[in-house]
Amino acid sequence: MTWDLAHGKFVVDEATTSFIDGGVVNYDISNFMPNFIVSVPDKGQCGCGSSFVVPKDYIFGKTV
């Protein structure tokens, strides 16, 4: 699935869409660390502690 955003696109593969179904994806640029925040209120926490940060020079699939 692809969503058009103001400054690019957000792309999620089919296998991942079921994990974020019903959730909200926000792009946060506070604290000089751009990252995506995924909130899925009806899902329990996985406890895996995994997260990722988009490198500052690689945003929306383009090297800037």
C-alpha cells in the first residue's frame, strides 16, 4: 500500500499492513531525529523492543 504525503510517499508491504491495520502512522521531526511513530491502539505490545530511525540523509527513499 502507498500513501501520498506532503513531502513524499509512505509505502508498506502487504505482510506488514495487517500489523498496522487500524493504527495511525505519524512522521515526527522533533529533536532533530526524523522517525515514524506507529500507534495501534487495539493491539497489545509485542515486547520485542525493536524500532528504527530513518537516517537523516535518506528520507522518503531519496538521498538528500
